[in-house]
Amino acid sequence: MKMVDCDILVVGSGGAALRAAIAAQEAAPELAVLVATKGKPGLSGVTANSCSDRMAFHATLPYTEPGTQDAWTYHADDIYRIGGKVSDKALADVLAHEAAKAFDYLDGLGVPFVKKNGKADQFVTDGSEYARACYTGPRTANHIEQSLVKRFCELQIKALEYTMVVRLIHDGKRLLGVVAADTREKQPERSLFIIRTPAVIVATGGGGMIYEHNVFPGGMTGDGFALAYEAGAELVNMEFIQIGIASTKTKFNCSGSMMRAIPRLINSEGEEFLAKYFPEGTSAAEIANTVFKKGATWPVSFEHKTHVIDIALYKEWQDGRKTYLDFSCNPVGFCFDWLTEENKARYRREMTNDRGDAARNSLPLERLKEINQPSIDWFKEYGIDLDKGDLIEVAACAQHFQGGIKIDRQARSTLPAVWAAGETAGGQHGANRPGGNALLDCQVFGRIAGEAAVEYVRQHKRQMPLTPDAAQENILREALKQSMDKLNTAGEQAMDAVEFRRSLQQLTEQYAGIVRTEAGLRQGLAKLEEIKQRGFACGEKGAAYCFENQSLLLTAEAVLRAAGERDESRGPHLRFADYHDNVAVARNDAKWEKYIVIRKDAAQMKLEVRIPSAE
């Protein structure tokens, strides 16, 4: 039995994982910190790969509006209130209060934040009253990852690359370690091994690959959710998943100026389709202003009426028609004067290159050149030449899990010796999330998790023997055997592993995508149970791929069950009385200013509705 030892194991290598590992090693140079990642630090994970119109890092700094000493409290209130009061207020307070410290650390590492007169340039993002969003440009997340990787290497923190953690091992009193798989090995008996450790920080990102359309890089299969749930930890807010308009080819989030340039939205039949989904009699000018506003309300949200655009894209795809942003031609009849005075003023504030009234009225491409030439350059670099009239194929794509492993102020899960940070964690965000708080979250709770794990391990080493006894060795061996057995249970009706994954993704998108109905969610769960019973055979894909399928299955079930329980609309969770309706059912604060907690009860998921902590 192959074994690896460490004092603190960090699972993942994105922004949260790297920050946790760095914080732990800086706090305790004498401890052995190990990162286990399915890819390579700096190349895999969301932080290393995601790009958008102008990616934000949300922070209240000493000079941030409104400029008072307690300015961070406005930030905390935004997180909690705009989130729909379905998160823990204490976690919102931590996130906002620690934002300046997180920014200063990244700034000190050399992240090239745009500055004016020595101060970070900040703008207003969706869901915020004040300008708090710091940025470097479309690649803000990538620049953060690069700086963290550099510091990670300076500290000489060890990494196990191409390693998937598939199980947490407890003896009833303490964490003994984990079962891990070498993702390059096909055979379970050669792939699986043990990492012995007293402390684990889970930072594996979200589970966006449960959806057919998503902007997640490969490997984002909900592994952290599955790890924690199977070991007994609680999950929370799993029904809240941000979904937004994104390029299907490049996974670029088409927010901000991409929509404020007011492109035509057409389907594969060349039809401008939006009017079909707006109330009868809606003017073309009102539709154009809604498209403009979509730039600042990019993720689908019940609280913003721009969600009609997300509904339109989703239903077009469900009906078999692809959808596109066309910057080569105006929407029929469009002129710039259609915009409201408020929208015109916002457009002009964003202008960096005044091309004149004639150009501004002529084409969406000309407007985009006025307000965001770098986005045009970015798309050209990735093979979409807007200057030549190329269309951007877009869909409503899963972008961020608002919920995850339930944590407290110290980033502790409800499972002893297990912490969670970043998108894997839950309870810090509500239904909606002000733009830029995801990158912030990774840095704040990543640091907290790393430092908390150090404190625990130091205490643990004083109280516990340094080497496991024979009984604990047997527990480790049995866990390894059970993990192997889990991959060898395929029956005669088992699906191919690739077919299983594709079926699961299509099922989740159909029943738990933009449009959710009671009947649809029940049908989705019934179909999920069918493919669960059939199972899948690993075939040529290997052990890691099949463990990922198990993670996807559990994550999809958690989403479907939580969405089925919440019979209202809130944030990205849109409930409809009937699929053919374009108006979602109302939000019900009296009943649903609560969150749904999921935990394992025997072999089933148990859902519990709770009132979030307001302290």
C-alpha cells in the first residue's frame, strides 16, 4: 500500500487552494504542507483559466466609497442583503472586513491592479451601490493565480500533480487521511494510494460540469462536495448556481460592455428572437435598453428583469436552435437615442475612444470599440474575428456555485479537521453574489483556512501520537479496498462512462437549468435515479474519470433536490408554474429567507430548512 505523509493536505490548486497552502506554510514553516491537484498549479482550475469582460476583485479599501471607517459594513450588508438573506451574516462580515488585507497581500505579490494616482481604480459591479471592484482587465483571475504560483514556488511547497482525492478517512475520533488516485493510471489497483494527514483543506472549485453548457475548465466535477458529503459534512445552498451568457467556444463571460454595445441576438435561423419572450407590446427600444442593462446584471437573477434574456437563450437551445451575439449589424431599427438618459450616461462614462455619433449609431462593433477594444482583441486571439463579422455563439452557461460545504468563520466544515475555501465552500454567499466577491472569497477564506489548519495541527501534535497504530492502519487499508470496490460494481445494464456523463449533463441542464418547474424537477430526479441504478462501466476512461462521474452524480442530485424543495424564485433559482411560462413565480421572503442544508442520512440525502445566522 503506497502512502504519502504530510501535516496539512490542501486539495486543489486554484486561487483558494494556493492561498490556503501559502498561508499555512508562512504561518508554520516547520510543517509539511502538501497540495494535491488533478492538474498543475497555475494551469488548472477556474482562477487560472477564467476570463470575462472586466474581471473584478471586490474590496473595500481605506479610500473606497463612501470613504468612512466603517465602509466595509456597507460591503457586508450588500453581500447579505443582495444575497437574499439566505447566507450567514457572520461570514459576510468576515469577507468584507478582511477584503483590504486580501487586496494588500496580492498587491504586495505584484498583481498588476490598474491604479490611478497610486490608488486602485475601482468600478461598480452588479449588485453593488459603491465602486469596490479592483481589476487588471479580462485576465484579473489569471494574474492573481500567477502571482500566487510564484509565491508558492518561493516557499517550496510540495505538490502532487495529477492526483485526485476521492475519499476522506475518519476513525470516529479524528481524520486519518485520504484515499487518492493517480489520474494517469487506468487501473484502480495501480492508481489508488493513501495520503496520511491530520488536516485537510478542500478547495476543489465548483461542479459546473454537471451542466452541458458551462464556463468551467475541465475537472470541475464537484469532487469537494462529494468528498465532504460522503464523510458526513453538511452542504448548503446547492440550488443557487450562477448562470450567464457566455461564449460556447472560448468560455468568455459576455457581460459588461459586451452587452452595453447592444449586439443583435439571433438564432441559427437568423431570427432576432428576443421579442418572442418579452410581454406582448414591448417596444424595440425597451428591449434594447434591457440588453444594455444585462451588462450590469449578467448572471441570471429573479431580482433583475433582464432574466428574460437568459430565459430566451435557454429556451432557444432547448428547442434545438443555437444563439449568437452579432456585432456586425444593429438590431432592427436601432438608434442610440433609444437608450434612456441613464443608460446613455453610463455608456459615455465607459467610453475610452470617442468614434463619433455616426459610428456609434452604425454598428454594435463600433460601439464596442468605443467602450472595450480589448475584448475585441481577446476574441481575435482566440479565433473569433469580430472585425470580419464573425458571430459569437453563446448560451446560458453555468458559471459559479453559490453554495457548497457549509463553513463557519474559521472556514471549518461541520466535519472535524476538514476546512473548505473558495467555490467549494458554502454559507458565505447568498442567492445573488455581487460581482468580484468570488475572487475575494478565495483569498479571504483561503488564508483563514490555512492559518486555522496550522493551529489545529500544532495542538493535534501535542495531544496525539505521531504515527498511526495497527488499528488505524487497518482502517486505511479497508478504505483503500472499498474505494477500489466502488469502481467494480457495474452490472449488465451499466452505461459507458462517457455516455453516463453526457446523459447526466443533459438531464441537469434540462431540469435544473434556467427554467425549473415542480414537474420537471420531479422528472429529473426520476431520470437521475434510473441512470444511478444502471451505473456505468469504467471501460477505457480509467479510475479518475469514474470517480469524477460519481462526484457529478452526487452534485447533480444535491442541486435537483434542493431546487425541488424551494418552491419560490430567488436569485438564479427561477421557479415556474409551467415550462411554457416566461414569468417566474414570486419570491416569498416570509417563507424562504432560509437556506437548505443537505447531509447524508444512511444511504439517502436528508434536506433540512434552517434560518441562517444573522449575527
